[in-house]
Amino acid sequence: MNAKALPGQPHIAYRGNELFIEDVRLADLARQYGTPLFVYSRAAMLAALGAYQRGFAGRKAQICYAMKANSSLAVLQLFARAGCGFDIVSGGELDRVLAAGGDASKIIFSGVGKTRAEMRRALQIGIGCFNVESEAEIDVLNEVALATGTRAPISIRVNPNVDAKTHPYISTGLKGNKFGIAHERTLAIYQHAAALPGLHVVGIDCHIGSQITQESPYLDAMDRVLDLVQAIESAGIPLHHIDFGGGLGIDYNGDTPPAADALWAKLLAKLDARGYGQRQLMIEPGRSLVGNAGVCLTEVLYLKPGEQKNFCIVDAAMNDLPRPAMYEAYHQIVPLAPRPGAASTWDVVGPICESGDWLGRDRNLNLHAGDQLAVLSAGAYCMSMASNYNTRGRAAEILVDGDQVHLIRRRETAADTFQHESLL
Ligand code: LLP
């Protein structure tokens, strides 16, 4: 049968009039497991990882999946088995990675607000590197390491003051952002860190933002980081690795980010030209590994045509898919079984009692109550950001592998949502 893949998502395709993920009919999953339901393609995740692996063939590179994008245990397990390390930002993420079988030595710990308890635990299990984000944190980490009788491996996260040209909430490499250490201060702070007995300087790190769809911010940031590497090493502080962070965008709605291997071909050419091509590299991709590997299935509850707007009320909401409400993000919404005939314009909204609870605005769809829809590009920053607002249990998650279906998270019940509470 002819398959018609969706743009940017080769593992999600219409076969005839029915939407499939790999070899599984999505309507069957909606029927069996209910909606809202997240469904991921294993092959899509591995293909996305493959693009990075191809890009790094013959190089010393460690891919550390930024697990905040999707931290479900089975997803972490899949990436751990494929050889990935992990970029974590909390003690909770550390425990999750370990529960999923991640290798402690391949963990890097980012984030501007690490607590002493988090540092202690990370030191005890022997993580690979702390990406330190402030002068104050350097001194605290030194103290904690000395108190635990260890030496903390560190990179300093540089803020290169480069515009990632993305949404302001997810741009992190500008002077006005809370992240990293100002470019101009970096050398002095490396000198300070290198003299501290509880620290072991191992690298340099930078991450300039997320959903980056152009090459130029990466190339600019790389130049700035390499200038610093040169200055730091000239001051007698060797750097074992260079970490370029994550941030590569995906195609949500006709976006055209570079492919991971094409982007890295350019970045590696720059590294080679400047004599750093054989240096140990690290990267921290999140969204680009999982975003277009997942969909969220939802059912149309009610159609509510109106004078100014037609509302299509579905059973998924901003607690399941927070990105439209938070960033006015666009996710494509498509029917599992398109109907022939004329479409109308609908705002697709959830049941939550907030006007911000919308999933898509002004969408042309031919809809009836009871129809099932797929919200696309839902593999990253959806389930990991989901909440229980309005006492809605979080959705179930499925990982598809060919024609195999794995329930990787059961649906939360109402009782699950209040199990840790007590009455007076
Ligand atoms: N490394 C660090 C230090 C980060 O802060 C992030 C993301 C990443 C790596 C991974 O970036 P990625 O490859 O996924 O772009 N919730 C927002 C995105 C927040 C990104 C935060 N940091 C969204 O839904 O668009």
C-alpha cells in the first residue's frame, strides 16, 4: 500500500486513509489505550541519533542526551543502550538515569542552581563532569568535593553572547540570560578554578539556546569558544574536552533546521581548520533526538461553532501539551482518518478552565465529535513538562518498535494524583 509520510517525520505516515507510526495503526492504539496518549517511534529516535553518529564518524565524541526533553525511563534506556551519555539538570534526573541503566561516568550535570546535596550525590556516584555556571557555584562545588574526599571534574559553561535567533524563553546564550559565565570573565575564572584543590578542570562548555534553525549562531559560538580554549590553554590549563551543548531545532511547521550530520560537517571543518579536530567533543542534544519521534493522540469531545471562532474541544489539554500555552508554539494537528469533504476553521482547545488552554489556532479540518487527532512533534518537552493541573492524570505513553507495542507508562488515575497528600 502507498504510504505518505508526514513532512519531517518519516516514521509517521498515512497508509490509505489511516495514520500509522512505524507498522502500527494509531487508531488501534487510541482504541486500546484511550486518549490522550503519547506514542513514540523507536526507529525515529534511533534515526535521529544516527544522524549525529554519522556526523561524528572517526572523531572522539560523546553524545549526552539532554533528558529534560523526554525523561521517560524507557526512552532513557533506549539511548543508554545506544551508547549515549546524559545531560542532567537535577538530582531527580540523576536518579532517573541511573534507574534506566545509564552510565554514571557519561553523565554531565548542567544547570544554574545545583544544590549541595545534588553535588554530593553526583560526586559519590562518579559523574563525568559538572558544567559550572557561576563563580559562586565553583567555590561551593570545591567545598563539597573536599568534604566528600573527591575531586569534581568541571567544565565552565561560557555565555558567548551569541543570538540563537529563537524564542526568548529558550534563548540562553545572550548576556541578558541567567546562564553561563560571561565570555570576558572566563579566563580569570578558569585560573581561579584550576587552583582549587577540590576541582579538576576537564573541559569547556557552551549552550546557546533551543529550537535553533540556522547554522550561523553555532558557527559564531564555536569561534568564540575556540578563542577561549586557546587563551585558557596558553595560560597553562589543559582542556580535555569541548562541549557544544544542544539546541538543534526540528521541523514543527515548515521549519528548515540543518540536518545534524550536515551541521556537524561544517562545525568539524572549523574545528579542523583551527587545529582542534581530534579533541574529545561532547554535545547535549534533546529535542532533535526525540521531538519528531512522537505524537499525542486526542479525541474530539465537542464541536462548538461560534460567531467569532469555532472551537473544537478535545480531551488533551495544556497540562499534556504545555508548549502552545507557554511559548505560543505551533504543533501540527492531523486526523487519524481524514474525512472527505469541506474543512472549516477551528481552534483546537482542551477542557482546562483557562483561555490559554489551546493546542492549535485557526486549523482547517473537517471534524466530527468522536474523531481522533494526532498532535505532531510531541516527543520533546511535552510529557516531560506535563502537569496534573485540574487534577488531570498524566497521559499514558507507548513506544512502538516495528509492529511491536510497548506500554512504557500507564495512565495516571485520579488517586495517583493525590497519593502523597493527607487530610488534616
Ligand atoms: N543543554 C542545556 C544546558 C540545556 O539547557 C538544554 C535545553 C539542552 C542542552 C537541550 O536543548 P535542545 O537540544 O533540546 O534544544 N521547554 C522548551 C525548551 C527548553 C530547553 C531548555 N534547555 C520548549 O519546549 O521549547
